[in-house]
Amino acid sequence: MQKRLYNEVDHVSRAAVSTFKEKILSLSQEDLWRLIDEITGGLGYTTDDRDVTRLIIYGSYIAWAEAVKPGFKVLEIGTGLGRTCYSVLSTALPSLYLTIDSSPEILAIALYRNPYPPFKEALLSPIVKICLCDATIAVHHIDDSFDHIIHDGGPNPNKNPALFSSNFLSKLVSLLRVGGTLSVFGSKNRRWQDRLYRELKALGLSVSSSPLPYSPVIVFRCVKE
């Protein structure tokens, strides 16, 4: 039953995203990058250097890809262009990769005009199920447990604080099996880093931090004990 529901959500979401295809294909290259930066807050590149290698390295850190084992069920908050999805699928083959994003524009870019083709290919995998929805709403309609959860809510929690609220984090933890792992993109803001660390510890998780290479950004790696 659960698998059928995921398939239905994926079908409806991809169909909705496809209505933005023409708009995305009509954008100039400059406008395309401007929209990507506006929606995602930046993916770890600079205007002069959009090297895919750096993005893959950052994606692997954010996803905590090595924690994913074959057959795992993975939930991701924040699909973006699909770099974290690519990082996970390149490391192991989960049985399910459910990814949620609220932006039809960024999903349309990811699926129809992705500047990084390997990321697009990952999102086309049959094990990947896309959910176009506000994650703070979607998680309350999921009746399942996951082995690994990726919270890639963007580099600036001030832009969408609901994704980093104690209520939302608590719901994510409730969807994680005992012994499961959770990776949270903790931003580069020290106040948010401290706040998130306290929130995650208060939820009973074992928490460690891992800085992105050559970056002030912290990724929290958590285990549900």
C-alpha cells in the first residue's frame, strides 16, 4: 500500500512540475542561474567556478552518504537540483529515496534543464519518488519509518525557519527508526548552529558535527539511539 502511495505522489508531482517545463526552457542562461541561486540560496559554487566536483563533495557531506546502506529507505527534505540524491545513489542503492521540495521551479530545472546532468539522471531513477509539497505539511501524512533522513533545508534557516523548528525536527525524528541516522545541513550561521545542536540533543539524538571543507558551514550527523 505504501509503495503504491509513493508512486501516486511521484506521478502527480512530476506531472505538476512538467507544467513549468516551457517556462524553464525559455530562460536565458543568466536568468536560469539567477533563479537557481534565488531558490536554493547557493549550492557551494561561485559565479566564476561552478565545478561539479566541488558540488558532489559538498553533496556527499550534506547527505552523509556513507551512512546509507543497500536497501535503506531514505527520506530527503529539500530536493534542489538533486546533488544529494546523486551522492547517495552513487554510494549505495536504497530501496526507496523519497525527496520533498516545495518549489516547482527548482524541480523543473532539476528534471528538464539541470546544469549538472548526473544529478538529473539520479532523479530519474525508479527508486526516487518526488513529492512536490511543503515539507512541514508532507511529513504529517507519512506513515512510515526510514533508515536515513537528509535535511537539506538550505544554507539560510532564516529564509524558512519552519523547516528548522523544534516541531519539525521532532517529527523527522519520529519518522526515523531506532538506530537510524539523520543528517542536518546546519548552515554557516553560528547562532543557528548552536540552536540546532541544542534542539537535536534535546530530542535524544547522539549528535556530532562535520564542517564542509573550506567552509564555515556545519553538517550535524545524528543517530537515534
